[in-house]
Amino acid sequence: MKVESVKPSAAPADPGSLHKKMMMLLSSLWVTHAIGAFARLALADEMERGAEDAEAISAPRQLDPDRVYRLLRALSTVGIVTESAGRRFALTPLGRLLSSNSPHSMRTAAMLLTEYHADIWAELDGALEGGIAFETLTGHQLFPWLAANPHEGARFQRMMVEVHSPETPAIVAGYDFSAFGHIVDVGGGNGSLLSAILAAHPGRAATLFDLPEGIAAAKRGEGGPLPNVTLVAGDVFTTPVPGGGDLYLLRHLLHDYDDAESIKILSRVRRAMPAGARVLVLEKTVPTDDTPGPGRWLDLHVMLLTGGRERTVDEYAALFAKADLRLNRVLPTAHPAVEIIEAVPADAPHA
């Protein structure tokens, strides 16, 4: 259920219907954690190996068959599995996303979003007074904590790939990259976006700039082939952004930071840009009306996790202006979670 799709109807609702709707909203926590347990225990993997009943599904992990049956029965109501005669279960296409073997697996995301990513929401009351919930829980900022805990850093990177990789074809199709000879991806992780762009537009030079763990993943080939790509490890706040690019990409980077930090990032990119270069911020703007979309809820999540925020078009324009840039246009893509927000130097001629 998409929470943002649950809007009051125009006609007054009776008390019973309101109570039912409120219970649906409040009990969505139960669904999320049930999916997380299903993913963590790799029950989809057992089902893909042929296990069909609770006894066979629970046996490899020495779980209680009756309790596993009750979990599966509940998950059948939200489309993760189906139940047939004889208490036999089968994975649905949706449920297969929780398998380790799925090419579009979201298993890591299901685990992390029901672990510390869920714990921070218990700190929402205090976070509304100020502060960052993740730091309250751990005593550390997220990204230094991930760097100090390589296992967690690797899991976080996998989740980012799972969540954002479906956007890549839409980004490549939604913008004309052929006009640019040198593309610099700032915070590009394992290089998957650059790999896809270069596959569609071969012969271009590119630079991937990211923290050491992202560059290590790129060197391992986790993001795909990177022909003619220079790999540069560094921190965008302390390492000079590579110069010489005529197009700079920032994919789901600015939303992790507050306005002051985002302006620092954009300003450092601006200093690296030669005349005529452009910046693409690849995020999703928050609508200013009541149009449904995930942005308002993701905004709260990044607020709790890093102190970041999702932004409206006007808010992006204000950030750009403080970094000697100018909002040029916002292009939609075929993926509902990402747009192409293009900025140019403030003194660039108007088209």
C-alpha cells in the first residue's frame, strides 16, 4: 500500500471506515517487518530450491514450522507468496525480488530497511526538535560509520544498487549525452551509470569520482565495463573535484545533505567546471501540490538518517544560485523516482 495514495475522500467517511483506514496505516509496520524477516532468513531462496510447505521451508534454519506457516499465510495477503491446498506456498513475481538470485533482487534493501533504517524512525519525536536520529542512536555520522564498518558499507552499497539501478535505463534514454566528450560522475559509486552511458555513447572519456569503497567496487567490475574511464578516489568535501568535464553528474547525492553542505558540493563542482559545462542533478523533485509520490516520505527518512532533504524545483534553483549556477530545465524520465535537473553556470547565455 502506498501511504501517499491514501487520501481523504471528498465525501465524509463513516466512523467505521475511518477506523479501518487508520488501522491499515498503523499496521503497515507489521507488513514491513514481516517482509524483512522473510528476506533476512532467506526463505525465498528455500522456496526457489523447491520447498513448498512450512516444514520444508523452515527446516534448513531450524525454525518453528507452525510459526513459519503463520508468517507465510500473512505474507500471502500482500502478494509475496500464494497459498494453495495442503498448505503449500509458491513465490509470486513480487516475492522473487526477495531472493538472493533474482537479477532485480531487493533482499538487501528489505533487510536494511527493517534494521537500523527502521530504528531511526523510533527517534522521530526527538528529531522534530533538531538533530539527526542516526547519530543519536550510534554516536556517528552515517558515512564515516559505513567507512569504519566495511560489512555495513558493502550492504549499504548493495541496497543503493538495488533501489536505484532500475532508474539507469530511464536516465540514459531521457537525456542526450552524445553532445559531451568528457563526463564526470561525482559520487557515482561502482560506476554503473557511467557504464550504461558509455555503452549507449561509446568513444567518450569519463571520470568516476567517489569514496574509496565506491572506487574499489568499480575496479572489481561491479558496475559494468568502464572503458576510457579514469577512477579517482576522494571525498567531495576535502578532495578537489576532477576538472575538465563538460558534463557533471550528481545522482542521489544532494538529498543526503542539508542546504549548507549541498551548496559546498555544488560550489566545488562549479570550481572544477570549464566554460560551457553543465551539471545534472539526478533526483526527484517534490511537488508543491498534493500529487502522490514517495518524495515526502523519503524526505523524512533522509532527515532522520543524514540530516538531508528532498527538494522542490524552487529549492533546487535556490541552491544552484548560491553556488554560481542557474537552473536550466527539469526533464522527466520514464522512471517515476528520478528526474534530470539540469544546471548551467550562472553567467551562461540563456537558451
